[in-house]
Amino acid sequence: MQLFVNGQAHAFEAPPTVSQVLDRLVLSQRRIAVERNGAIIPRSHYGNCHLEEGDCLEIVVAVGGG
């Protein structure tokens, strides 16, 4: 199956959860926000939010500074 993450296609053998996508992209330990098809996903739902063919994720990484 294919998903789009920040506009780039990513292939998965089975429908992943948001957590699995973040693990694969080495983002699971970062401060991020995830949007699926235009809707923000709460961090508490990452593990049980199963993605579907063609879903579009936008992932924003928080950067600190001053």
C-alpha cells in the first residue's frame, strides 16, 4: 500500500499505524505534529490510528530556538 508523507510516496506491505510510520522515519522520539488528510491526530491516538491506501500525512517537527 502507498501513503504520502509530506508529499513523498512511501510503500508499506500492510496498513501501518501512525506510530509505525514515525518509527520507520525515525521521528518517534521527536516533538512533532501529525495531520492525516487535513485533520490533526492527537499523540495519544498514534498507536491505534491505522492508515489507509492513499492517505496523506503532513508531519511537522518542532524546532526550538531563540
